[in-house]
Amino acid sequence: MAFDKPISSEQALAWGLATKVVDDGQTLEEAIKMANQLSSISLNAFGLSKKLLTDSFDTSFETQLEREREGIRECAAHPEGKEGIKAFTEKRKPKFRGEHR
């Protein structure tokens, strides 16, 4: 906004606006590391987990359990879920393609 004062990277980290602070010149290297980490997980399951966590503050315990049960069912039926299960049974790392719902 026009009258907002800039904040330091440390303050952004403390407030939860940033997930990591790196030294000058390390931004690209750290971004590549984060991208590699994200490419190794199921984005579908990750997105659902974030939604469930966010919604948990406004739902009852019973409703949250039902949503989690439904989410597990949806994730297992999704191509990434099927790949994860197959990789587990074959004792290998899954190869996710970054598909989201």
C-alpha cells in the first residue's frame, strides 16, 4: 500500500510472510532447491493438506475428520495417488507429474 513501511526480511520471516531468508546471491540456488523439493511431492496431496489445515480453524472435529477421510479417498483415486501407491509397493520413489485437481 502507499503508506505501508517496508519491513526487513527477518521481520517477514517472523510474521510468517516468508518461509526462508537467504544471503544475497543465494536466492537462485535456494529457489532451485525448493523447486526440486516441490517436484518430488504430490502437488494434489500437498494442496489438499494445506486446504484442510486452513479450514480446520473453522470446522468441528467431526467435520474435519470427514473432510480428511474424503480427501484421502480423492487422493488415492487421483493419478498421483495411484503412482504413490504403486511406487510404495514397488519400493521406489514416486514420479509425480505435478498434476493438480
